[in-house]
Amino acid sequence: MGAMEKIKEIEAEMARTQKNKATNYHLGTLKAKLAKLRGELLEGGSGGGGQSGPGFDVARLGDARVALIGFPSVGKSSLLAKLTETVSETAAYEFTTLTCIPGTMRYKGSKVQILDLPGIIEGAAHGKGRGREVIAVARNADAILIVLDAGKEGLNRHREILEMELETVGIRLNKCPPDVVLRKKLTGGVTVATTVTLTKLGPEPDKLVTQILREYRVMCADVLIREDISVDELVDVVAGNRVYKPCLYLYNKIDTITIEEVDGLVRQPHSLVGSVYKNYNIGEANEDDLVKASMWKYLGLTRIYTKRKGQPPDLEEPVVLSQIRKGTTVSSLCANVSTQLLRDFNFAYVWGTSTKHSPQRCGKD
């Protein structure tokens, strides 16, 4: 029996099993097996042994990277052209874009790399429509912008399908890593310690934790749980290959729906509405708009202006730091400028609203 057959069998068994305290242990074990099989399937598909098209390797440039994800013909290429003035082929038929098209968005002195990826379809996590290559790029991006067709969302559930595809390959959207510490050891069995009451792991959380660890062949470990986690979050910690990405949802083509439908879409969490064709919330590359401002916020970018002693600050070219990449500390600033500055650093004077007084003397951290 292949991996796909085993996955379908486990999914069918989970659908048949009632969810209650008595079956929580059994369902937790099935979820661990399912996550492990999916991981093995993806790893096996990424190896050699079959014909594959060219990859989507793109040199990492700029202060941050955003991947455009969406179904075919939702306006990703048109959005890229608006944000970056990069020419990407557009047409009225699906699958116009067949490879990764990069562009650079300049906003508030920063350079953000935008990647226009081919449209994906349901089943992309298992390789349909070159879905694995597309999702691999999304894993390496700093943030994800999911572009949806506002006129089709009510019937097709594209948002739900895309979330499921990304979830399947271990991409967690707008979530934080669980506050759990897992330390493997050679002997001593499994020890579970908690600082909170666990309400989502059933009546015997220690037994469930031990069983999930055994599914991943971890027989001896110390586990410290500092928040009330679910079975899925516990599996994510044990698997160790999950990535957590900020994600924005852009409902394009709102000029084709009613104002009541627009109001319903904009109330969805992490959502924006706009129209590339009508320039609603999406301006030209050199203009400020809601989409650019929201991307700046979700990327956690900060502008730092440097100055020499006794001279005015240089307000032309800021140093842009990212909370997602290296953080926004003085040490990150030094590393961004040069490694020599980081080695020779003694102290810095900082001006700004975050200081107790201006200037404030501070160290690296």
C-alpha cells in the first residue's frame, strides 16, 4: 500500500471516528501518523527518479520577499505590474504565468521582492499543476499575499482550499510557534512538564504526548509545555519542519460585485479588498496605497537613519531592518551595514519615539 492510499485510509478513519474525550487519544495518534505520511510523501516527491520541469530558483534580493499565491486568472500578474512596474504576461485565459516572475517594490526607502508564481489548483500539495515548486517558494518567502477573485469566492471557497493546501505542506499562516520546548535525550524515557492546565489533549495528556513522540521514533525526551496546545500543534512541534508566515488576503476585482458583498469580504480576518483594473486600494508603483502599507506592516519592517558624529542624519537612504529576518536590534543594524562594524562596535546613540530620552546610549541588544 502506497503513501497516498495510507493517507486516504487514515482520513476515512478519522471521518468515521466521533470526537469526544474517549476517542481523543486515538485521534491524536491518527493525526501524528497522517502528518508523518504527508511529510514522507513530500520528501519522496522532491527527490530524483522522475522527470520534472525547471525549478523556480530566484536570487534573494531586497529587504524582504513576498510570494503571490492564488488560483489562475485572479490578477496576480496585473498586481505585480502595478506594484513593481515589472512586465508579466497577462491574458484572459488561465495559466498565463508558467514560471516565477520576480519584481522589486520600492516603498518608504525599502526594496521588497515580489514573486509572481503560477496559479495553483486543488491538490497542489501533492504535486498537481507544479504545486510543489510553487509552495516551495512560498516556504522561503518572508510573507505570503494570497490573491483571490472577489466575484468567485462565494461559490468556490478558494480561500479555504488554499489554506488547506498550505497547511498540508507545513506552512502555518498568521500563527505563532507553540510555546513548547522539546529536548531529546539518550535515556530516561519521556518526561512531560506543564506550566498550564492542558484542556485540549484529553484526560491523559502525558500518554498522548508519549504516543505521538513514538510515532516519530522519539523514545526519550523532556517536554515542557507552557501553553494550552492542541494535538495538531503538538504534532507540529514534534515534526520540527513547520514554518510560520504572516499572510494577507487580497480580494481583487471588487468592481464586479455589490457593495454588500464587499463589506462581507473586508470583515474577514487579515483581508483587504481592491481592484487592479479600477485602482481601488492599489495605486501605481510610486504611489502610497493600502496594499503597500499593509504589506509593510505584516513584514515588520523598520527604517533606521544613520548619522556621523557632529553631522546631520542621512535621510536619503535608510537601513531597513526586518523583524522576520534578523530582528530590529542595534546588533542587527551593525550586521546589515558590515561585519567589521559589528566586531568593532562599542555603543550607539539612538534617537526616536521608542527611547526613554533622546539621545539614549545603548549596547548591541
